Amino acid sequence: MGFLTKTVAVLIPAFNGECSLAELVSRLRTAIGKVMIVVVDDGSTDRTKEVATSVGAVVLRHEKNRGKGAALHTGFDYLKEQTGIEFILTMDADLQHRPEDVPKFLLVQQKTNADIVIGWRERIGTRMPIHRKLSNTVTSVLVGMRTGVKIKDSQCGFRLIRRSVIESVQLESTGYEAETEFLIKAARRGFKIEFVPVQTIYGAEKSYMTHWATTMNFIKVIFRKYK
């Protein structure tokens, strides 16, 4: 795992994440050592850019909020230009994803040689909001039907992705549904996908994911025609 961490970069889309970014980066470095961390500040109105810079992250900024998918696209484009990066780990800025779980992604990748390892969040008996449980259950089933691959969690943004996947998959969506689009396109191109159980923390932080409007965007992405 030590060799693999040298080839990993962490990509964090962030919108108004000043309160959690410093702790997130500190815990990441404790969990996996010194890796490149790229924060895409998606038009934040707080001190996200300043905090990310102060903890040594590379900061890419959108002057206006463009959506999580657009932030991922910006980060992927930057990382494709960096030498020596073989894997990109994506995770949220709000500490819903535990940095201490990152080594599990690296171990699963080593054991399976997967191209993508996705966090699998337990839905039953957790504090996951009911609308997210329903949305994630429905979309995971539909993505599985669309791709022929068993999908345990189609919406989790906690992912380890091989560089060749982001070089092959081009995102069209700009919102949260971009992660589902990415998964469909990767599966249809034959990339190997594995899942790892992760704990997701739901606290008092504000969610920027709307309920049914976002779910409808997920469904539209699932049934979109792809080349």
C-alpha cells in the first residue's frame, strides 16, 4: 500500500467548506501520508479557498457555483496533466466521508485490480435521510439494470478511480448526477468496478442536494442515450 499511496492524488469538490477542510486534510495525511490534495472551490462565499491554501492543497476555483459535476470535471482535467498520478481518490469536503476509511479502498484495489472502487454506504439502520435512502436504492437498481453490473451504491462520491478511466470518460452533467453518469459510462466501457463498505457520517451540516429534483436528474442520466 505504501507504493500505491505515492501514485494517488485526492480530489475534493468543495462549496462553503471552510469549517471542515482543515480537519479533513489533517486526518487524510494521518491516514495515508503526504499525497497531492486538490480542492476545487466551486464558487464558495466563505473562506474555503483560504483554508484549503493554508493546509497546502492545490486550489482550483470557479468564480460562480457550477455544481459538483463541473467541479469534478475541473479537477479531473487538472490531474490528467500531472505526471506520476495513477489513481484519483474523490471525496466530499464536509467530513461525511471518513479519511480513516481510505486505506480500505487501496487494499481492495490491490486485491482485485479494480479500475474503480466505490464506497458502499449502509442504508438500513443508519441516519441517512429517508429521501437519500429511497433515491440511492432506486438509482442503484436502475444503473445495475442499465449496465449489467451489480451496483451497491450508485451515488456515493467516495471513490478511488484509475487515471485511465478519467481519460476515457467525459462528463456532460454538472450536478450531483454526474457521478451516476460517470459510473454508467465506465461500466459500459468495461472498466472493473468494486465496492467497499464505508461509514458515512450524517450530522447537522447543510446539504446542497435537493430531494426529488435531484432524483429526477439521476433518472434522466440513467436513461440518456450514450455512445
